Amino acid sequence: MADMIEAKHLIFRYPADEPEDGKEAPVNEPILKDVSLSIEKGSFTAILGHNGSGKSTFAKHINAILLPEEGTMLVDGLDTKDEQNLFDIRQKAGMVFQNPDNQIVATIVEEDVAFAPENLGVEPQEIRRRVDEALKTVGMYEYRKHAPSQLSGGQKQRVAIAGVIAMQPDCIVLDEPTAMLDPQGRQEVLETIHRLNHEQGITIVLITHYMEEAAEADRVVVIDSGRVVLDDTPAKVFSQVDRMKSLGLDVPQVTELMWELRQAGYAVPDGIITEGECLTALEQLLLRSE
Amino acid sequence: MLKDITLGQYFPGNSVIHRMDPRFKIICTVLFIVMLFAGNSLWTLVIGAVFVVMAQLLSRIPLKMSWKSLKPILPILVFTAVLNLLFIADDNILWQWKFIKITMGGVHTSVFMIVRIVLLITGSSLLTYTTSPILLTDAIESLMNPLKKIKFPVHEMAMMMSIALRFIPTLIEETDKIMSAQKARGASLDSGKMMERIRALIPILIPLFVSAFRRAEELATAMECRCYRGGEGRTRLRQLRAAPRDYIAFVICMLFTAASVTVNILFK
């Protein structure tokens, strides 16, 4: 399958602050040091990394909000450096941010969902159709006339996702979309993005702090101090418990439990990342010991 | 406590006036003001009063609401009345005490002014009672469209207005949070002398500003991500469309205004 996103040797640094009284301008350490990554169309990729690892900076490159200092970023074959591709790229790769309050523009839910198609100059009837469809997809159609301030965090984030779907993107990049939500809101948002991936084949890039969320992806990429350090299926990434801990990251609780059991000398299988698998493994362990 | 602040004074409903095209409502309000200020005869007030009563009945806004919009201007009303009573003098003296004279002319003018202000406020607040802030913004954008020719940033202004409307509840909530946080650290906000209280606001305003700037930056990025590039080539989900009833309302307003102007010329 073709690649949705293709990053080749990305290097990026944030500009340093203006120096005071004629001192030499300091040069910031690059936040991305040679990131190469291809993401297949229709896949679900989770990107992990602790704070300041460069994962959010990488996400902003996908949308041409930031441009690489060196290297190239291709989104569906389009180079983000080319000014002419800008709006095509932003339409193809939508982005959802952490704080739902700071990405909702309008005072009414349906108006907000309409914001992107309005910017793209879509005909009013077509906007209406897309808005209704997008709101139904995220399960917020009944709330279309509500004010965003009347909604819960999870609902607002679903509205934000609907606002991106209304552009009809091929890919959605979510930058810690659940970090500010309560458990129920998290669940709602995760179900929505998994459904988008399965039913509409939209490529999902999920940047997250929650290992349980990453465990449900097709692929997990770990970024540490501006480099891709691990890139594999969730089971294989999380089975390297020592490595993950040395990178300042956790593993899902069930994986940790299995790891502890193994350390204590029990024979349990490797690569367990979901609760279901964990249960089966524990059951077998107990049956064996009887 | 801050949550009690209601934004604007929109009173949802489904009356004829509610359903009118907001652009026509704004034009009719302007005509209404012309109607009231067309002249100084009693007829001006009569025509204005008939118009307000008619609009009020059609809009089905309870009188209690209109009273609410009048309450804050009561001091102004009293002030106007007293000034007019004291300073307008003619020969027909009703009452005199030392240098204070109250004349027939003064009474006439102050009653006239009070009635005119009351009509003005009740009539024009019907516009904000029957139109949601977002529709008002749309209407203002649409009415100001011709100004684009002289490079006036009409779209940008409307966008700023609607973003401001969108963020008022968010910032109120945030102010509440910051106030609680500062109180938890021992700030006393509702005691002390005037100057102390003003000084106590600083630790609330500074975090509020910082957070507002941060929000603004994030919102700008989010808007760019959704392909925002200004007003050019932008379409709208909601189209303002004038219906026959809007033209009828406009003609009625014109007739009232014309009547007010004519009556004032004839009875001068």
C-alpha cells in the first residue's frame, strides 16, 4: 500500500530567543534530530514519547504548521515545503489538539463543524450535508444546535473531530486528544477514532501518553530526544519492558504485571498487551499450578 | 457567581419578529430611531409608542423583560427629568422658591424626554431580545459588505466578534477558577478598602491575560489547520435570505417613519 506520510531525515529546531545586548545568538539544540518514518494509508499508528521528546513537533510537521530545517516531509506525495501544496495538505491531513476549548471557533456546534468546509469554499448545500454526516459519525448530531460551553470535554473533543472529518481528510493526526478528558470522555473519543479507522479507512496518527491507548494501535513508534528509537507492533514494543522504562515510559498495566510475574519466576507468555490476553494467561497459570 | 452573567439579552422564541431576517431588523431599528427623533411634537411620541407596542406584542417578549432593560437607565431618566425641570424656563411659572423656578415648559420637556428615552430603549432592545448574537454578527457582516470596496476589513471584524462571543463563557469559567485558586492561597478579594480591592485584582488579571494569549495562539494554529485563510473565497453554511414578510415589515417601518416626518412638518 502507498504511504500516507513519508518523513525523510527530518531535522528541526525552534528559533532561539533574541539575544540581549549584542551577545552572540545562541543556537537551540534541534528538537528533531533525523526522524525518518513512513506511515501507510489506512493504518493506525500510535506515537509515544515523554515530554519534550519531539513527538508534538513531529505532528506539526505533518500539517505544514512547522517546516523542517532539513529533510523532507511528504503527505500523500505532496512536499510540505511547497507553498502551493499548503491547503491541499491541510485538507488531506486534519489535526486535533489536546485542549478542545482552544480549537472550537464558533458559538454553535454545527457552525463549528462547518468552519473548515466554509474555508475551503464548499457550496452551502454540500456543507450542510457534510456537517450532518460528520456529526452523525461522531454521535453528536442531537447536539448540533448546542453551544460548545454546554458540552462535556469528551463531547467537545468529538465536535473537534467532526470539524476535521467535514474536510473529508485521508488522515487525522491527534495530538494527545484525551489528555484533558475524564475516563468516560477518553473512551468516547477513542471509540470514535477507531471507528473512523475501521469504517472509513482514515489513516490515524495518535500521539498519546496512555500506554493502553497505544496498545490498541496497529503500530507503535517511540520517539526519544528527537529520534525514532522503537518502531514495531504494540506487542513487540511493550515486551521490551526494561527498554521502555529506561526511556522514561510505562508499559500497559497488564504487560507490567506479566513482566513482574516473569521476574518472579513464573512461566507466563511474552507480548501480552490487552486485558483479555492477560486473563487467559493468568487462567492457564492457575490451572497449571493446581 | 460569575456564571450568572448572561451574554447579550437574547430571549429565545419563535415569533414573527424572531424569524425576521436580522439584517431587516437592524434596518428597521435604525428607522425606528429616525421615527422617534424626527420631531418634537406630541405626534412623534404617539407614532413611536404605537410602533413599540405593536412590535412588543408581535415579538411576545414579556413586559418584565423590557422592564429589565429599563432598570439600569433609571438614574439617567431621573437626571434628565430634573435637569429639564430646572433649566427650561418660560413665562408660565408653576412654582417658585428663591431662584428655583418650575415652569410649564420645563414639565412639558421633561415628560417628553422621559417618554422618548423609554420608547427608544424598549424599542431597540427588542432587536437584541429577538436576535441571537451570532445572527446579529452575520447581519452586521452582511450589511457592512459594501465597505469592503474601501478595504475595510469586514470579514475580519465579524470573525473577531464571533470569536469574542465564543470565548466569553470560557474566560468567565477561567476567571472563576483563578479566583478560587487565589482565595485558596489566602487572597482576600471581597474585603478591604477600595484601593486594596483593586490591588487584589492584579493576581487575577495577570494569569487570566497570560492564559488568554495562550488560548489565542492555540486557536490560531487550530484555525490554520482547518484551512482558514481569511474571508476570500469563503462560503457560509447559514445563508441569510430575505422572505416576503421582511419586505412587508420594512415597508411598515418606512410608513411609520414617513408619517412621523410628515406630521412634524405639518404641525410645526
